[in-house]
Amino acid sequence: MSSAKYIATGVQQAIADITRADAGKLVSVLTRIFGTHNIETAEDAVQDILIKALETWQAKGIPDNPEAWLFRAVKNKAIDIIRRNRRQQTFMPGIDPLLESEYTATVVIDDYFKDEEVFDDQLRMMFACCHPHVSREGQIALILKTLCGFSVTQIARAFITGNDTIEKRLYRARQVFREKNISFEIPEGDALTNRLDNLLETIYLVFNEAHSTSHQDTLIRPDMAFDTIHLCKLLINYPATALPQTYALLALLYFHTSRMPSRIDTAGNLVLMKDQDRSLWDKEMIQLGKYYLEKAATGDRINRYHLEAAIAYEHCKATNYSETDWKTILSYYDLLGQLLPSPIVLLNRAIAIKELSGAQDALEEIQRIPHLQYLENYYLLHAILGDLYAENLDIANSRTHFQKALRLVPSDAERRLIERRLDEMH
């Protein structure tokens, strides 16, 4: 590699790293200054500075403190935008008068870039993104774009859709910000509780996508997983949101992310849990998950995050598959089924039943699942049924369900696994 290419590659990596680490912070601060109705202005300003950083650093080298360079450049950009637009554009209510003179504007902006203010602004942005007026799809897109630094293309790839679809989701979400005058604040009282539940569910959905195998491009999945952990840690570092359900979700994120390195082999094939190399599991993450699960054990309410984290911990603490405590796992699924009797929860419960009492009992349990027809186009239902029928030596039914799963499977890794199972029947 030539020295010029080496420098260019180094700069691109530095920009990628700083984008992931700091873009969300900067967009949050600028949104507080410009107002939620100008969120796109904030995003564009940060993007312009990142492009400028790429050009400047390639010409002059990466500065000793890239983060300080970036923050200083964004401050200057904010002042330029205010100077150009303060006669034609309104900014955040309450701040507008302070932006009238360049001196007071500079002082205000300097104050907003202090560490404690940046932290609070990220929380404010999280709650704004997850406002109930914004659709669930819009909330997820906003979280990934504004707080996690993902590009539209990356978000589209993660959710197996087109750039246009993501752009429309973001446009509609920003339109809600403008039309509903969404406040940029941390709610209080009952409003905080309700919004926190909404926010945790959005983080949970992003986490599910990070850990799914629904897309063959796995490069950004660890990033998404670590971003959900980062967002959850912001919440536990703020006293009003450091609640049992927040700790429980964080524990769940750590347990599942700890097992990520063993889920796909070097050839890109999916590895089932019973075959995973547990030496690859991140022991430090498991210990952190255990710590946060213990922190979650306060109060008199239990929710899905508590139970799912407890199930995940049972898997993590087993030194091998045969030592898994399926009886305890089934007891947690019994509680989860009462709390959230969805077909997918009950399908997962049937897997625990199979491990305890055999394939036939699991098959009978699946047939008793209410509204099972809702899973007819869910490939995992048919993959599980294929395995259960094969274990029962009912090859005809096994083959039928594996073939259905093959038609519905979303990723290459899962497709290859099902094809291997079918080949084994010859």
C-alpha cells in the first residue's frame, strides 16, 4: 500500500471512529440550541464538519486530539449558522434572545458543550426521538441516525430495505417534531415513566435487530449491539431513569452480546448454541450482565427484561450445553408466558419443554399455542418443527417444515443451516 493510501485509510478509520463516538453527542447539543424543529439543520451541520475533517486531516494529518478538533469546529459552525440565519429562523425557545448578539451566543454555546450538558442533551434527544407522536419505525430510525451515527444506507442495510424507505421514515419523524413542537427535555413524573417504557422498548427492538441473523452483512451488527449498551448506560447514569427495568434490560444486552463471537463460524455459517465454542464468550460481559441483573432485583415489579435476562444468564453460566438448567429456564418462561403470552414466547417455551421431556411433548405444546397461525410465515416456527419431527423420526413432516422454512428464511447463514438439515435426511 502506498503511503498516500495508507494515510487516507487511517484518516477514514479515524473519521468512522469519531463519528460513532461523537456524532450523536454533537447532534444532541446542536438540537438543544437550534430546536427540535431544526433537527435536520443540526444533523447537516455535524455532517458538514465530518466532511471538512476528512478533507483537512488527509491534507494536514490527524490532529493530536481529534475529538477536541471536532467539538471546536462544530461550535464555530453553530455560531456561523446562527449569524447567518438569526433574522430568518427561530431557534430553541428561551435561547433565541441569547443568540441575538455574537458575544452572548458564543458564551451560551460554550456552556452547552460542557461535559455534563452534553450528557443531559443526549438523554433529552433519546426522549425526543421516542416521543409517542413519532411512529415506532421512525423512533428506531431517529435513534440510529441522530444518536448512534449510522448513515441512511447503513440503517437501510440493517433492516433489509431501501434508502428511500428510511429517508421517508426520517422525514415523517422530523415533520412530527416540527408540527407537534416536540420539547427537548427530560420528562418528569408519570410522563417520565411512560416515556421510559417507550424508550426501553425502542432500545430493545434495535438490540433484537443487532442480534438477528436476518441480514448477511454482519459488519455493523456488533456496532448496533454496543450502541444499545451505550444508550442503556446513559439511562442508568441518570438517577431518575436508573430503575429496575433499565438495569434488567442492560443485563440482557450484556448477556446476549457476550455470546456474539461464537454465533457465526469463520465460513459465515450459523452455529447453534449447543455447538458454540463457549471459550469465545466474553466472560467480562457476562459478569457485567450478572452485576446489572442483581441491581435490577429491587422493587415489587417484574417485567419481560427481568425474565429474559434471567433466561439468558442461565445459558451464560452453563459451562456446556448439557449442564444448562432447563427446569429453571422453563419456570422463567412460565412467568414470561403469563406476563407476555405471545406466540413467539410460547414457541421458545416449547423448546425448553423439548429439552426436559422430549420432542413429542414439545410438538403437543406448540399445537396448543393460541393464534399459532400468526407464525405461519415465521421461518423459525417451521425450522423448529422440522427439528422436532426429525427427532421423532417423522421424516415426511420434518422435510415438509424444513422446506417451508427454506422458502421463508431471510439470511444466507440460516438458509445454509436448513439445507444441511435437509441433506442429512438423504
